[in-house]
Amino acid sequence: MKYAIGVDFGTLSARAIVIDEHGNELAESVMEYPHGVMETQLPGGAQLGVDWALQHPGDYLLCLEHTVLDATKQAGLQGEDIAGIGIDFTSCTVLPVLKDGTPLCMLPEYQNIPHAYPKLWKHHAAQYCADRFNEVASQRGESWLPYYGGKISSEWAIPKALQILSEAPEVYRAMDLFIEGGDWIVWQLCGSPAASACNAGYKAQWRYGEGYPSSEFFKALDPYFEHFADKLLTDIFPLGQRAGFVTEAMARRCGLCTGTAVAVGIIDAHASVPACGIDGPGKMLIAMGTSSCHLLMSREEKGVPGTCGIVRDGILPGLYAYEAGQSCVGDHFSWFIDNCLPQSYAKEAGERGLNPHQLLREKTSAKQPGESGLVALDWWNGARSTLMDFDLSGAMIGMNLSTKPEDIYRALIEATAYGTRNIIEAFTSAGVPVDELYAGGGIARKDPFAMQIYADICNREITIVDSNQSGALGAAILGLAAAGQQEDIYDIVRRVGRTGQTKYIPNPEHVAIYDQLFEQYMLLHDYFGKEHSQLMHLLKSLRHKSQPSLA
């Protein structure tokens, strides 16, 4: 029997699972990052500016060691039983390192410099650099721009690197490489750098046959940025391939052996696609968590407005993989609980043994769509697809003195579902069909109320992925593929990947009401996101000006 481990590096924690060659999950281990997400200050006390989100690379290694050791032990296996290990990682989470892989923030002279730390995917302080990127790329008519929806996000690698050059040139000069967190972990495991086509293609505008954007483009962004491509990994590997084997040092640390194959890394959301057995075009997966990622494969490459990228072999070899997404989904609901839950509701939830989410869903489930009179825009963390504008912010329309907390909570759920429907319609309008809809992640598995709203608003049947850890399962599938290079990865996906029996069917009465509400959502979407976006831009600008300078 062949076994593999998949390690999923999320926003707040890392989780590992052990599977056998048939996809049976034998063990699972989760560990939270000790430093979490650093949004206000560094461990030494250095203050961060608005929209910063950093992490500590030491947390990644600590969690890798703990979860792999623990999961292997729980499964009753020894290190030599593990044939392969796969890694998925939040993206674009990037860090500056030396040529030997040492993160700059691990050096004493850089411990108190924010730009020396990994920038988490939701670090949005580089928006002005993304604006510069999009302006220059559009003016120059860069041929690759339409394959990124015509505009890229502040979350991507190049704006984050440009921010380092602009605000901390000493860090930019000192870094030999600017590397994705997932590629860095693979490097630590096997001892040599191996960039994933998934990471490079989606997040750094690398394309087969063309490479990264030209030095002329980088120079147009900033004269000192001309040779930025030299700071990116150039050995690009397709998914399903082996990056190498576990080193002696990491074998001792993680309880593995030096014969364990290490798979090329994958973005966390994208790993869920093979996890649910998706093996062809027309099947969209919504990977739902703090944010949502919408993933779809096609045999054709077409520019779709608002996509985050179209990458050949970006998920499975032989197909073009499309990515769209929403920057705030689970974070919406957590924000409301953390900031707006009345004390009386918290008390009631405690007395009844419910968590606040359960209580709010119960209170609003008796109401019909539209009964609250609210429509919200799902931009609490900026707008990714289809607008790619992180200076936009949320809105709630229709509140009055009879509005209840549960009405607001429901409106936030509905807003994220409207955002998903908008993404689906962008694909279908561009001639990229969406024939089937799947959903994975904690919200999809644990929140029937929200998923029924999604089915009603999108007017589509939704099938739920049958895994507590779909990202880790997808990474483990790649681990199996790395261990057995002679086996076709599609055969492994069909054998190991799976969906459950849970499906959500649209309610026709609710669909009719939500069709009307979606029209109003789109009116607000276009008004605040296109015609009068300067209003929200101004509000954010004033907020920035009121904050103390990072310097």
C-alpha cells in the first residue's frame, strides 16, 4: 500500500492529512501559526500601516514539522511508509530571501523591518503599486494583460515587490529572490528551488513560451525595477511533477525518509479541484473560506473580464485553468460577529449552547428572501473579481429602525452569493461554459443555510466536496503523483478525488425573488464600482491619511 501526506498552509493555520493510494483519509493534524496574521505590529513592536498583513516564516516550518509528525503517528505509520508529500499554500503569499533560501526577516538586521517579512495574500497596502502596474501595462498594450482580466490585483507578486522597492529599497537590494511561500516550503523540503507553474502563472504573470513580463515593462514601472525578473525563480515545473526528494535534515525534522518524493506546490484553493475529482472542462469549484476562489478548466484560452489569471496546466496538465475570486467571504461573517453582535445575542447563544453563527442563522432562517429589505455589496476587503479594485469598500442598503442583527448577517451572506453569480455570468458571457457547480471548504461543509442561499441566488445545483480538508487532500494527490511518476495524474484524480452526497437544489420561489434582488445588486455594483468608484476611493484615501506613517 502506498501512502502520501498533503499539507495545506492556510491563512491562520497549517493542516496535514495522510491518505492511502485509494484516497482513504487515515489521519489529520492542525496547528495554528503562533504569530497568526500580523496586521498592526511586528513581534518586536514595529508598527504596521493600513492594509498590511504579514506572517512569520518560522511558523510555517514549525507547523510543517508538528503536523507531519503528528499525522503520521496518528495513522500508525513510519516515515518510510510515506511515498510522497504535497504542499498547497495561500497565494499570493510572498517573501524576500537570500540565495540559500534564508528569509530576510530571520536575519538580526532585518527583524524590525516590516518589508522583510512574508506578505500574506490579503496584504493590500500595495494597491498604489497595482494601480501603477495596470496603468503601464494598459498603456503599453501588454499582450498578456487580457488573460488576467485586463487588470491585476494588489495581492499579486509584482505589486508587492514594487512596494518593497518604493518603501524599503535596502530590503529590495538585499533580497536575492522573491518567492511564493509554497515554493519556499518545497525548497526547504527537497533542498532545491522548484517554482510551480501554478504560482508563477497566476501570481507573477509568467506564461508558457513567453516567461515573465519583459525587462522593458519592469523598467517602465521603475528604472530600478528593470531586472526584477532576476529575483524570480526561473525553473518552472508543471503540476503533477516531482520537485525532488526530502533532504536528510528535513527527514529528521519531520519524521520522513530521504526517499520521500516532494511534489511541485500548488495554490491552496486550486488543490481542491483534484480533491473533488474534477477532471475536465465546465466544472466550476468554489473554494470557500475567509475568501473564495472560483476555479474552472477549459480546452480553450479566452480572455474573461475580471479573471485573476488563465494558466495552461495551471491545475491539471493539458487544460487551461481559469481563476476568479472574492476577497472577503468568511471574513464578512466573522467581522459581523466580532464587531456587531449585541450582548443579548451573545448571552442567548451561550445559554443555549450555540455559537453566534448558529444563532443568527436560526433567527433569519424563518424569514423569506427580500423580507429584510437589505442589499449589500461584498467588498469589505476590496473587490477582486470582476472589478479588481481593492480601494472599494462594502455597503449596506435599506437599513431602518426595524432592521435586526440577523437581517444584516443574512444580507452579508447573500452579498457573497451575488458576487459569485456575477463571476459565473462573466464566464458564460465570455463563452466559457459553467455546466456544473461544486463547493468546498469549511463554509460549504458546515453551513447548509448559506449554501442553500448560494443555490437559490445562482439558480444552480451545488455539489459539496466530501472532505474536511480538500486543500490538503488535493496536495496529497499531487504527493501520490510525485511518488509514482509512471501513473497518469488523471487516473489518480478519478480514483482518489471525490464529492459527497450532499447537494443543494434551487428553490424556484426563492430564485424568482433573488433574481430581482440580484438586479439591484448589479445596479449598486456598477454605480459604486464603475460609475462613481471615486466615492469609495476618497473614503479610503481619507482613512489612510488619518493613520500614522509607517516610517
